[in-house]
Amino acid sequence: MGERYDEVRIDGRMGEGGGQIVRSSLSLAAVCGRPLRVDHVRAKRKKDGLLRQHLTAVKAVATVCGGRVAGAELRSTALTLVPGAPRGGTFEFAVGTAGSAVLVCQTVLPVLLAADRPSTVVFEGGTHNPMSPPFGFFERIYLPALHEMGVRAEARFERAGFFPAGGGRFVLEVEPGLPSAPFERMEKDGDPELEAWALSAHLPDAIGTRELAVVRRAFDLGRDQARNLRLPSPGPGNVVAIELRCGAAVERVTAFGRRRRPAEEVAEDAIEQARAWIESEAPVGEHLADQLILPMAFAGGCFRCGVWSPHAETHVAVVRAFLGDAALAVAHGSDGTVVSAPGVRSVGSLGD
């Protein structure tokens, strides 16, 4: 049977000490079939312990894998999970606040890929949060990367959830099958092609118009390349998103409007992020690099990113705790950081 059923102990104080440690540990424990204990949950955050978003992710993973969980309470700083076999089906998971429904989705998605049958899952909560992947990034950047790794999953947007109202909703359709096709993204190819959006709800159209005027001037975009869209949402909100493509390399940056923040300032924030990616030689942005670590550990492959964050470094440590030190190699150089993985032959071989 090997050692794969031994409990994995994770110290929530490692690295950047945040919620990603909990989320990825839950995903990997359920996929690998290994009992998990996490101590000092989110120890380095201003409010430590499980918040509503993290608690929703815990319960979602336990539901899908039929696991036994202890410590699944708000502000809990210790958590255990004894997973069962992942099973597909129809599920609905609601954060109940503006906490990120996208992060809950990214936590449970690997478990659904290891399930015995297809799944349809409704997620409710925040969809456009400053401290987590917005739905547009998840749908247009993250999911296509998973598709390259052989994953069959599609998301359907229904309504936006901005802070503080929340109430966003989207549906995920998943076919079983863990990432298995090697992913490679080492270079950019050609000049960048840009599209931009001002996305708003319950706010004057003039806000998006002003934002897009700044973006168009910065990148000499035509009106068909920059669109002002209104989103269905329970509460008000506004973001500016810019999508950039250089061949297969793609990035999407987002800036968030807030009360008393000028529209022009929101646009300039997005422009600054977009220019940073254009000026970098590396094809993978900071946030995508972090999110690729777990699926690529299974699929194999390599990528190069320009910014290597403490968040990503911590994520690598969590993956290695389950899959072994050889699961991921990280090499830092003058032209960026290269992450490579041999890939996992089968889940049944883990720990042998």
C-alpha cells in the first residue's frame, strides 16, 4: 500500500502563512487519499483561523470526497480531514459573504477531477475580489491552461458578486480526469494584442466610459477593443480588466474601483499592471504562476514567470509535502523563474 495513507501534517505558519496553505492541502489530501492535519491556520494573517470563505472550501472538499472533518468552525486554527473516495454529482456551495467563490471553486476542482463521474456545481459568493482571482481570470486564463493539460471543465457566469454585497453566482461543469498532458510556456511569441473591459453594476455608465478613455489612449485601442459592460449583480461594483496575448502566452490584469477612487486612477492601475507584463520577457504572470503549480505537478511540464512570489514559494512547499520533493523543481535566473515538473504517473503510485 505504500505510505500514502500516512497523515500529512502541515504547519500553517510556513512561508506566507495564509489561506492558500489550507486550500491546496485540502485538495491534495482528497485527491491523494491521505489524512490531513493543519495547525496554526492562517497564522500570519491579521485575522487568523478559518473565515467564511475558507470554511466553505473545507466543507466543499469534505462533501465531494465523503470525508470526516474536525475543526470546521469559524476562526478555527486547527483542522483535520480524513478523506474518502471523491464522487461526482450535483452540488451547490455558497460562501454567504463576499468571500471568493472562485477560490472555493479552485479548491474543490481537483477533487472533482478525481471523482467517479461528471459533476455540475453551483458556486455563490464573491466573483470580483481584490485579493483573489476574478471570475474573468478564472474563465479566460486559468481554465484554458487546464484545458491544455487535458482537463475537461467549463464555467458559466450568471451574476457578479462585488464587495461588500457578494451574491455572485456561476456554474461549473466537470468531467473526471486529472491533469495529464504536459504544460509548457517558456517564451512569448510576437507583439501583444490587447482587449479591455470596464465592468460595472449599479453605477453610472460614465464611470466605465472615463476608464476606457484612459486605457484607449494608453494603448491606442479602437472602440471594438475596449468595451463598457454592465453586469447583473446584487450590489454595486466596478473593475477594469485588460487581457493581453503574445501567441500562446496570455495574461489578464484587473484593477478594482471603490468608493471615492477616481475612475482615471482605476484605469491607470490596470495600465501599469499590463505594461509590467508587456515589459517582462517571461510569458507567465505572477498570479497564474502560483495557480499553475498544483495542476502542473500532476500533468508535468515547465513554465517561466517574471515575478516569483512568497505565495508561490509556499504553494510549492505544500505540494512537495504530498507529492515529494522531486514533484517540482524551481530555478531562479536573470530572465525569470523556471518551474518544472516530471508529472505524476498515477494517483495510486503516490507515496510508493
